Amino acid sequence: MQRVTVILFLFLFFYAKAFAQNEKVLSIDDFIEKVKMHHPLAKVATIQIAKANANLLTAKGGFDPVAEFNATGKTFDSKNYYYYNNASVNIPLPVGDIKTGIESNGGQFLESEITSGRSSYLGLEIPIAKGLLIDKRRAFLQQAKIAVQQNTAQQKAMLNDLLLEAYVSYYQWAGAYRLYNVYNSYVQVSNDRLRLVKTLNANGDRALMDTVEAFTQLQNFQLLQGEASIKLTSGVLDLNNFIWDGQGIAQNIATDVVPDTTIFSNNASSKILIDLLQSSALQNPILQQYKFKIDGLQVERKLKYQNLLPTINLKGNILNKEYYALKNLGTSLLENNNRWGIAIKVPLLFREGRGEYRLAKLKIEESTLELKQKTQEIENKIKDYYNQFLLLQNQLETANDAFKNYNSLLRNETLRFSNGESSLFLVNTRENKVLEIQQKIIEIQVKLLKAKYSLDWAAGLLK
């Protein structure tokens, strides 16, 4: 009898460990790497940058040289009225344009301002008021460059959000898996205990009510195990939302894949609040998007300011015979063989220009206020998650101490039961308290890991 009591005592204090299985562990690092490489949202975020680069290429096209050829002629009643052949190249400059070309013109009724025969020209057209500092072409290019930076920040923000969801999903899965294993160990122990109590009852050493008490405890643990199994299945299904292969096909986690539960033993964080706030101010992609938006609006403001200036464009061309525009270039050529022009346009009230410029300034003011508000929100969010993390660390420490104390009470109650000084009901009550605090510890550990990565997410540092 003493031997049987010792066996019961050992089963109550040392939970049986499951036999080693050929399970594959999916580490958090491997999981996150798969998400970053293959998840559709991660690829969509990358496409945003490609689109911005395509727009940048389009903007650069505004400075592409353009070759042009025009030919026209008229023959009527056996008369050669005219023919015009004009080949030209227009070369855009940061300010103005260079245009050069060759002409071959003739006919009986050639227009008087057209040079007959072969000729060539080289000219320059520049604005000296509106469009001198910036024009639509340059503004489009500057905004396209800013858009590349803005879309890069957007890609980081999308990845930051995606990775937080992935981390949370993994930790919920790991917590559900760990809780299921805890219940599983309690079910195994309760099964063994029930068999031993039945043996003791058959030998007349324990009352029949102890058998009922042991069976009721087993049923309670089986119910908890069933609930944990449902949560574990839900956790696996949720995690499957993040598993994709290189061909963009959704994948399911294999049945023999389990999470890495060692993550719960490393909950420390060396991050300091002031460092997080400073890093967020410099690197947070959401704040960067606002800043780049303001930069783009500043370019628009400069462009709209040009509408408050008069339009004054100067044109000058050097002319020469044949197809050598710069042949015999000298003072006499510049004095005699040239064509020039000036175009002036001045709105009398500038109401359109004043309205557009005022609107551009208001957009900047609006976006600046939005940036201040968003900065404040993010700072408070960082502080909130930081406080949560510290409080959860304290709660976890308290829960671990309580677990040790409840375990001591369970060991003591079990010893009293083995000596006939207690009942199985009291042992079960102590055991339920131990299980309850274990549940609480796992719950706090999952929340702690969520808070830890939510802190980096709020600062925009997940990548």
C-alpha cells in the first residue's frame, strides 16, 4: 500500500512528459521571412515603388529631345506653287529650349517670310519672368522624385502593418498550442490518477467518492482541452492567411508543424522610451509620408507663384545658308543672319494666379497641421504600449511567484492526502488553482509579446 501511495504522490507532483515526436518547429524568424517574401500585400507594397519609378520615368520624358520632320507642297495647273521641307530637333533645357533644324523651300508662290532654297538655323527660347525658376516640366519631375520617396515610405508603412498582424497571429497560435499541451498533460495525469484511485478503492483503501471526484476532475480537464483544441485550430487557420509560396498560391501549415514555444522565455526589452520616440520621429513611415506630401506641395506652391508673374519669352535664332547653321559664325553673322522675337502676356488682375497660390499655401498649412496631429497620436500610442509592456512584465513576475506558491500548496496538500490527512477534493481544488495561474501566465506572455511588437509597430520600426 505504501508503494501505491508513493506512485500516486509522484503522479500528482511530476506531470508526465509527452514522448518525443517527429514535429517540425516553425520559428518566428522563418515565418516572418516567408511573409516578407511571398505575402501578396508585401508584393503590393513593392509595386507601389515600381509605379512611382514609372511616373518618374514619365516626368523625365519631358526633357527628352524631339526630332520632327514636316513636308508639304502644292502643284496646280502644271505650276509648282510651293514646297516646304523642315527637319528639326528640339532639345529641352532646365530653363528654355534649344531648337535647330534645316529647311529646303521653294516654288513660284513661296511666302515672303520663308527663305527660299536650303537653309539652317540654331535657336534658343527662354523665359525671363514666369517659368524662369520653375515650370510645369521641372515641377512634374521634382514631384515625381518626391513621389518615389513617398511611395517607399508607404511601402514601409504597409509592411509595418502586415508584420504586426503576422507577429500577433503567430503568438496567438503559439499561446493556443502551449495551452493545449498544458491541458493535455493534466488530462494524462488525471487519467493515471483515476486508475490508481480505482485500484485503491478496489483494495478498500479509498472511498467510492474519491473515484467520482477523480473522474469529475478528468471530465473538467477534458472539457478545457476541447476548448483549447478549438482555439488551436482557429489559430492555425488564422496563421494560414500569411503562408504563401513563391508563385502566389496560398498554403496551409502541415499537421506536423508546431510553433517555437521558447519565445515565451524571452520577454525582455532593452528599448528606452526616449529612444523609441526619437526613432519614430526620424523613421516612422507614416510621418515620412506626411513630410514628403508637404515637400510635394511646396513644389506646387512655387509653381503656382509663377502665375503671379508676367509671361516674357525671348526667342533668338542664328540663320545660315545650306545645312551648316554655325558656318562662318562671327559678328557679321550674328548681326545680319538672325531671327528674334519676344512674347509678353500680362493678366491685368492676376485673380487666377492669386487664387491658385493661396490654395497651394492653404494645402501646405492643412498638411502641416495633420502632421502635427499624427505625430502627437503616434507619440501617445508609443507611450501607451510602453506602459502596457512594463505593467505586463510586472504582472508576469507576480503570476510566476503565485505559480510557485500554488505549487507549494499543491505539494503540501498532496502529501497530506497521501498520509490520509486530506481529501481528493482539496487536492483537486489546489490543482485547479495551479492550472488557473498557468492559464494566466500564458495569457500574460502572449499579451506581453503583442505589446512588445506593437511598440515597434507604433514607432514604425517593423521591417
